[in-house]
Amino acid sequence: MNLIWITSAKYLDGYCLQLTFNNGEVKIFDGKDIVTNNPLYHSLQVIAVFKDFMLDGWTVSWQNGKLDLAPEFLYENSRVA
């Protein structure tokens, strides 16, 4: 796989983000499993916190860059929009 990164992200609802990747693909990531099953991401269970993400040049991150998910993980674990 070529190097992949996120060029734009939009909150949809629940724990879902619409992600556009540098290859032009648009996918939907549902983060419910990761925020409920991985203790590192439990703070994102609060929807207001989950919605408060930013792009850092490669991927989405939360809490001023303290939490993120690799763009490759997001790409592989998202469905086509």
C-alpha cells in the first residue's frame, strides 16, 4: 500500500467520521468499538469529546494531539461512503 493520510474529516453522528484520504477515497469510520473496548480511548466515549477532533497533517487527533489513530488503521477499518 502507498503512504496514506487524511486530507479532510467531518463528524457525522455517534462515533462516525467521514474521512477523505489522499488517494481521493471517501470512507466512513465508526469508532464505537475502539472507544468502548480500548481503555486508552475511553475518554472519547463522551460524544462532545469525540466530536472535538482536529487534523494534524496525517490523521485525526483528539485532546490537542494526545490521542490519535494511524491513518492506515482508519483506512483499513472504514467502509466506503
